[in-house]
Amino acid sequence: MMDNQPKITRIAVKVGSNVLTRPDGTLDVTRMSALTDQVADLYKRGVEVILVSSGAVASGRSEVTPVKKIDSVEQRQLFSAVGQAKLINRYYELFREHHITVGQVLTTKENFGSRGHYLNQKHCMTVMLENGIIPIVNENDTISVTELMFTDNDELSGLIASMMDAQLLIILSNIDGIYNGSPSDPSAQVIREIAPGMDLEEYVQQSKSSFGRGGMITKTRIARKVADEGITVIIANGRREHILTDIVQREQSRLTAGSEGLAATEGFADLPYTRFIPSTTPVSSVKKWIAHSDGFAKGEIHLNESATRLLAEEKPMSILPVGITAVEGEFEKDDIIRVIGSHGELIGVGKAAYSAAQAATVIGKRGEKPVIHYDYLYIE
């Protein structure tokens, strides 16, 4: 009899700098080896893994002492140039022990700014997975500058998980998840599940990683967006033994038994992590790209109260010129633009069907084609 049970077949895993480095900034090879063993175990079970790994800058910092004072961008470029080589070589050697080939994918925020570049990256990693190669992804800090950097690798991992249609995104940090208080407070507990719309403002801490650029606020924002696209997101402690394999096994049990199935929790009562419940509404590939494209917006359109209200009610609609009050920026047809509500609030982003000059000539007019078609509009 054929096994028709649903299975987890593709996941994205983000490993943070504080998971991979010791307090002095050197690579924690023991931890890297343990994580590699877990990824290899999943690989041999038929789970495709895309690894988004931090650690290059921290790794390089332990190897290089600048001969003169340099600014923060130059430091990142210098440390990452040395550290990335060290990091990927270590991964190569560790995975080779399992007879698994890995490939390096270095990217920048600009590479996600156009649909063509986005699809090129997707094709590259798809071919790697089809040939049994594990992609190890990191930002190319050697050529990135401040305004073009990802917020951190949490943001990059969200883009990768969405682009590659992963079923699961696991963000490994140095704490067990999102707490209902300060993680240092013994009475605080990990919030096990987060439903869409759940208010986390009073819980999320402002603190950042010692060696990374991100914090729990970034993780939460990215996790919400990715979960809205139908992907389960987990925030967990990468320093716990067997954390990856245990999470995937638990999520597989949940998937097999259904969201209410008791099998999903059997044997895992003491496994803490925060799970963002995924949306069940399908999202197209184009909308997934647009959802993460706010940072690439070339301009914006402003809406009147009526159009703002309709979009706030999440009614499926295109944005027509009659609902627009102003056009700002210099954008061309097919560029990403922001949609601003009547009170100045960001409503969403979309792909423009007009240039800025063309859109300005039809402001407020009826009977014109949409400035943003619903198929290319993402509501925040």
C-alpha cells in the first residue's frame, strides 16, 4: 500500500551568529558539527534543507586585526571576506564526512529587487536541491553597503523560505523562543504558539545579538510575514541537543495527525519553542515576492478614505486611479511601489502598471485601468 500521508519534504533553517560562535567570537566547531549531523540526518530521511548561516563576520573578526581604524561597513567587508571562506570550508569538511555535497550561495538585497533576479536565484537553488546539494546561503557582506544590507539573516531566511516554497522555516537563536516576560526572569515562559494577529508588543525584547545585527523584534516581524504566506515558522534554541531533528519530527507528527491530533505532542512535552501558526489562504509566487519587496519600493501612491477603508476590510480589489490622491517618487511600469492610506499609514506594496508620470495624469479619474492589479498587490 502506498503511503499517502502528508510529509515535510523541504525546510529552511537559519542559524544565528550566537549559535555558531563562542563568547570570544571564534567558531564553535563542536556546535557546528552537531548541527551538521542533524541536517545530514534530515537529508538522509528525504528532507531537503536550505541552510541560511550567519557567522562569517564573527569568524573573520577572530582572524584579522585591522592595521588602521576603519568604519563599521569596512569592518564587515574585511571580516566577512576572510570569515566566509573559513565558514564555508568548515561546513564543506563537516558535510563531507556524511558524503553530502554543499554549495555556497552568496546574495545581496539587490538580488531580490527585480523579478528576474529573484527567479534566477530560485532556479539556481532548485537545481542544487534536485542534484542532492545542500545550499548554504549568506549575505555577501563584502559588497553590501549599509542602505542595501538585509536587516539581518532573519530577513534573508524569510525571503529564502518564501522563494523556495519551504513548508517550514526554523530560526535558531540562543534562546528557546519568545517569552511572556524577560528570558532572564525564572518565572517567564516560552509562548508555544502564536496565532495571526496576536499582540506581542509587550513581550518582544529590544536586545540584539552580540555578533549579529538582529533581535527578537526582527525575528517576530519576519516570522509573522512568512506565516501569513502559509509557511510554519519556528523560533528555537540552536544550542539544544537534537533540536532540528526533534522539531521536524514533532511537526511531521502534527502534519500527519492534523492540527488537533494528540500525536503531535506525544514525547515532546519538554521541547520548548515558539511556533507561528501558518495561514491556510494560498499565496501566489508573485505575491510572495512582492510581500518581501517593501525595501525595494521606488515610489508610492496615496489613497483617499474610501479606498483606504475598502483595503482595510481586506476586500479583494485592484487599486484604481479614482481612489488615488497623490503619486510620489520616480518609478517605471513594473517597479514596486508602496500604497499609503489616507492617514499616512503603510497599507501594502504592489507592482505598478503605470510609470509615475503616467499615474499622475489619471489621478482621481474613473474608467481607467488599475494602477496596481489585485494579483500584484500585497496588503501588510
